[in-house]
Amino acid sequence: MKFQLVLGLAGLLTFSSCQENTVTKVKETSQSQELSKDDFYKQVDNLSRMVEKALTVEVDNTVRAKRILGFIKKSKLDPKSAKKTVMKMMQKTNTPIEDQKEITYILNKAFPN
């Protein structure tokens, strides 16, 4: 009787230890930071409108730059694309060159290339 009990327990332990050694493959997925073309254009359009409003409403360049920095941080665009959009909007709204230089300096300080 003892022999059968010991043999049964040894069989159970062997069976359970073999099950633990099996390797399960897990497929790793990563989310892409890339935006689709439509999402990219929507983000550029939204950022353009917000930057245009900031450039027309605010008078002080440091306040303008801080508002624009806030918009860039909230945007889903990468900083390089966002800065490019801001530069285009400054040219489109005919912002004076000195103001553009000051805003660009603050943006480059916050987001170096």
C-alpha cells in the first residue's frame, strides 16, 4: 500500500513539474507613435489655429511663446513637426522678424533639435 502511494505521489510530482517547464510564447505588441496621415493633418490644423490665435491675441512675446509651448506639449505631434508648424504660422500671420526670433529662441530652448 505504501509503495503504491509513494509511486502515485512521484507520478503526480513528475507530471506537475513537467507542466511548469512548458514555455508559452507571448506575442509582444508595441503601440506605434506614428500618426496616420489624416490624424497628422488634423493635429497640424488644430495646432495652427491655436498658434494663430495666440499670435493675434497676445502682445508680449514671452507670453506668446509660453502659450505656444503649452499647445505643443498638448499636441500629439512630435516637437520637430510642431515647431515647423509654428514657424509657418508666424510667417503666415506676418509676425515681425524680431518677434519671430524671440519666440523661436524660447521654443528652441524648450525643445532643442
